[in-house]
Amino acid sequence: MKPERLAAFTDGVIAIIITIMVLELPTPHGTDLTALKPVLPLLGAYLLAFINVGIYWSNHHHMLQAAKKVDGRVLWANNAMLFVLSLVPFLIRWMGEEGIHPLPVALYGVVLVLAAIGYVLLERALIAVEGEGSKLKAAVGSRRKEWVSVSGYLLGAALAFISPWISVALYVAVTSLWFVPDSRIERQAKGRGEL
Amino acid sequence: MKPERLAAFTDGVIAIIITIMVLELPTPHGTDLTALKPVLPLLGAYLLAFINVGIYWSNHHHMLQAAKKVDGRVLWANNAMLFVLSLVPFLIRWMGEEGIHPLPVALYGVVLVLAAIGYVLLERALIAVEGEGSKLKAAVGSRRKEWVSVSGYLLGAALAFISPWISVALYVAVTSLWFVPDSRIERQAKGRGEL
Amino acid sequence: MKPERLAAFTDGVIAIIITIMVLELPTPHGTDLTALKPVLPLLGAYLLAFINVGIYWSNHHHMLQAAKKVDGRVLWANNAMLFVLSLVPFLIRWMGEEGIHPLPVALYGVVLVLAAIGYVLLERALIAVEGEGSKLKAAVGSRRKEWVSVSGYLLGAALAFISPWISVALYVAVTSLWFVPDSRIERQAKGRGEL
Amino acid sequence: MKPERLAAFTDGVIAIIITIMVLELPTPHGTDLTALKPVLPLLGAYLLAFINVGIYWSNHHHMLQAAKKVDGRVLWANNAMLFVLSLVPFLIRWMGEEGIHPLPVALYGVVLVLAAIGYVLLERALIAVEGEGSKLKAAVGSRRKEWVSVSGYLLGAALAFISPWISVALYVAVTSLWFVPDSRIERQAKGRGEL
């Protein structure tokens, strides 16, 4: 089984996840700035979620490019990651409509942890199918970034019950860690003259 | 006609079917666990449907990979399967909003039977277009899994009028049969050294 | 410019058009057959529209396969066809919610005429970009099917103001004309030993 | 990193943006022309937005065709453009529901400016990744069209507070500038015998 169709399906699902959130933005009741004001937090949440899901897409793009073949395990690790990511619009809508409160903010952290777990599972499944000489395995290295992310999201989820704004700050910080695609893969490939 | 564009169109439709269900999840009214509770059954139903449709995608992916060409009959068998699968979000929303009751649960079984029939029709159409020496035909073998599935879904649909929970258990059991992509195709191909 | 990305974009738009209609199906209020009954006409309309749009996709698939390159005119003829097709879910929803009445049924005919015009414009634009020796031009032949379709849809639109049910019957009849992909293209290609 | 998957993802997002607007069209309450009348301005707005987003897709298609590789900067310039374009359906819905008023019409101009900026950023990122000998850079030339567009949108946004109808006229005029794909790229390529 080749990774191309998996990539295409993932592109489709992520494109939908990233775009349907605009359907959730409520129409302002009126046509002045006062009417627009209550929509602004939802717009901010949409921007954050757009970036978050966009980062997963970008890293997924990178990872699959280093992959040569996929099997059933890869496919279901991928589906698990997509399912979890599809909950992002739901949580963003909840926060947008009800405001920044502990439970939805904590659950956003939990969902980001689950998406990170799905991503790591997908990475492992891809390495497993390629076997010992896996180029991806050599490229991944220490998985330090993954552990920092998961810890940050979990901490954010816990701290939400003290103040949800601390969590939001933490989510943004951890998110920014992923903004640049995993340079280890590119460096590895460059070292071998493959990219 | 080549199977690539059929695969791409199917990916698009299934990606939408699998993702729009998240639009159906109602926003919790409030921000504590009590507000989240009524959404949980709908979330469970979404997860089940995500897996169900994901299985069809995975098996479709597998089947089309063994195919070399498609014709009008293949295309319409595929469209019939997609139409039936597109009713899954509708039924899941119905069950999520009105609860687990006999009629919607029975209809879910009927829709799964129809999707299985669509899948078998698609398989036959693909074999027909490839003719006698079809690799896919040699690979399919006894169709035992298909018959067990259809029987399980039909039984589930009938038993829903006694207790819908028996049906849910049956659907989950039959679904799990399809979780692993059809190993006969892979085995066959391996025996011939083609995969 | 190559036709592949045009095909991919068209697949995406048509996959969405064909699938979002299921979002329009209202949730039955209740869980018995009485509750399901008012949804049935909308389900019938969804099936008709799914087939109608599916036919355009199938013929589009066929036409683009015979094409070698596209230009700006092809692209905008294609967009015009997609815009018109995107009105189908709107009309189906209108008919589903308000019932089978003259105006929406007549407009459905008008939209089908406009989609047919868009299709013919696309065909001409594709032939124009390929120039005199166009394989597609040789394959198209008399355009009889196109003229019969447009006449049938226009007649249906006019007769809707006498009885919308005559129009529905006509739409179904004209639709069935397009069910089989344009055999002239396949015959032509076979005659030249190209397919 | 190759531009193909970026193109596919962009196609998916734009196909969704362009199509979900039809979900926003309200169902007419009644089945005569009087019932249809209040939907007509929304339909006009949908057509304008369909063309606007379609132009971005068409130009994007053109630009990426001249590109050989993409990096993280290209990817995020692309995502920024997609995010801004995804606000178009939101503004169109606002104008459709609340009517043609200064603030939403001005914001439509601002969104079009931001999308133009995103487009130029994407163009620069693509040229940067290709380096000095970039074919795209040689093709772009004076960027006169970009500056005229941005000026027109900004002027439209400002004039909306005098009369929103002047702005609508300006938007249509500036939009028409982009209707034809950037002929400089095609001319350049033809001059070199590459297209």
C-alpha cells in the first residue's frame, strides 16, 4: 500500500476540519462595531485552531514524505489522529459560545495531548512498517519535542482549573514549538544528499 | 478509464461524510460536566460512525488498489455505496438527538446492509470489467466475511425491536470483522510475489 | 496548464455539493415511522439530486479524460458549471421543506438547463484549446443528446406551472439519457485503438 | 518538499470555502416569487464571492505551476491566504442577512486586501525558495496589478462609509482585473519556449 492515497484522504479531512469552523461563526446581529464585538473571541479561537490543525497537517505532510509504504496499523493510527483533530472545531465552538472557562479549556488541552499521541503512534507505525533500516527512524532522534509538547498540554489542562488564561498561554507556547516542521528529518536527508 | 480519479472522488466524499458529523454535535449549554453529559452519547455515536465509514474507506482503498480499470457500472456501484454511506451521519444524528430507540437503530443496521451490498456490487463490477483472469476475483475467494456481515446487520436490525442495545452490540461485533483489511487479497498477492 | 488539477478541484467541489445535502435532512422529531414520514420526500429529492450531480461528475470525468490541456476559458466554463450545480442542494432543500410546487420545480429545470449549457461551454472551450485536430471534437459528433436534454428541461420548467409532477417525470426521463457516459467518445477511441 | 500536496490541500480548502456558502442561503418561506425575493441579494453575494475565491484559485493554480519546490515559509504564507479567504463566506452571509451596510462592505474590502497581501507573500516565499534564477521572479515583473488591486480594495473599504454601493462597484472593477490569469507568466514561458 502506498502513502499517496492516505495523504490525499488526510488532506481532505483536515481541509474540512480547518474550514467548517467558519460555518460556526455566528452572524453579527446588526451592522456596526457593537454587533461585531461578541463574534471577535470566536474569531480568535478560529485563528488559533486553524494554526493548530495547520501545524498537524504540515508535520504530517513532512512525515509522510519520508515514508515509503503504509499498512493497516498506519492507516488506523492516522484515522485516530484525524478523529481527535475533528474534535477541535467542537471545542472551539464551545469556548466561543460559552466563553473561556476551565472545563472546555482543559478539554482542549486533553484533545491536543490525544492528537500528539495519535501523531506519535502514526510515526511509530510508519517506522514499524519500514523495518530496521527506516530512514524516518534515523531522522526522528530523541522525540524530545513530542515529550515537551505532551507535558505542556497536560500541564495546561490541569492549570485550567486555576486560571484558564494560563492554559491558553501554555497552549500557544507549546503550539509554537511545532510551528517549524521537524528539522531533524530535513537535516538527516540533507546529510545523505537525499532532499 | 483509470481508477485514480474514482479513488480521489471517493476520498473526497468519504472525508466529508466522516467529518461533517462533528458539525452535528450540539454545543453544550454551560461549561461544566453537567452541560457536557447530554453530548456524550452523540460523541459515542460519532466515534462508532467514524470507525464504520473509516472501515469502508480502508477496504475500498484496498480493493481499488487491486483494480486496473473502471467503467460506468463500477462508477455507479461506487456512487450507490457512497449514497448509502452518506445516510450514516443522518442516522447517527437522529440517534444522538432522540436517544437509542428501536427504529433508528434498526435503520442503522439496514443502512449497513445496503452499504455492504453496494460494496459487493462494486467488487463484482470491478471483477467484471477485468474479465476472466481477474486478480481481484482470484483474491476474493469465498465471500464468507461479506455473508457473515450482512447476516449480522440484518439480525441486528430485526432484534432492535426487542432491545436496541443487543443490536448495538451486534453492529460493533460485525464492524470489528471488517477492521482488518481483506487479508485474502494481500495473501494472494504475496503468494504470487506481486505485493 | 494540465487538466489534472482542474479535475481534482472539480472532484472536491462536486464531492461537497453531493454530500452537504445530507446536512439539510431534518432530524425526525420522534423515533417511530410517523416521525420519519415527513423526511421521506426530502430523502427522495436528495437521491434525485445525488444522481443528477453524479451524472455530471461522470460525464465530466469522461470529457476531461479525452482532454490534453486547459486554459483560462476552460477554467471559467468549468467554474460556471460548478456554480450552477451548487444551486441544486439549495433547490432540493426548498422543495423538501415547502413541498412540490410550481416555482421551485420550474427553477430546478432552469438550473439543469444552465448546468447543461455550462457543460456544452466547457466542451467547446476544451475543443477550442486543442485546435482543429481535437480528438474530443471528432468524438462529440452531433450534440443530439445535449439538445434533447436542454429541450426536456425547458419543457419541464414550463409545464411545472400546469403540474409540477409532469416536470418531475420529465426531469427523471432526461436525466436517464445522461446516465450512460457519452458512448461516442469511447467508440471513437476504440475505433482508433486508443482506449 | 514538492508543491503537489500543497496544491491538493489548497484545492480542498478552496473547494470547501466556495461551496459551503450555498449552505448559508436561507430556504425561502413559501413557494412563489415573493418568497424568493429576499434570497436574491444573498444569491448575488454568493455569485460575487464564488468568482472572487475562484480567481484566487485560478491565479494560485498558475503560480504553483511555475514553482518547483516549497518550504515552511511557503506553506504558512499559503495557510495565511487560505485563512483570510475563509472569512469571505462569513462576510457574504453577514451582508446577505443584514443588507448592504458600511461596516460589512468595508470589512469585505479589508479581507480582499489581506488576501492580496497573502498572495504576494506566497509569491515572494516561492521566489525565495527558488533563489536567484527563479523563473517565477522573472515572470512576475512590475507587480503593478497587485498594487492597483490593493489600492482599489483599500479605497473601496474607505468609501464604504460614504456609500457602500460605490465600494461594491470598485470591488467588482478590481476583481475583474484578476479575472484573466497573470499573462506575464505565460508570455515569459512562451518566450522561452517552456509552455
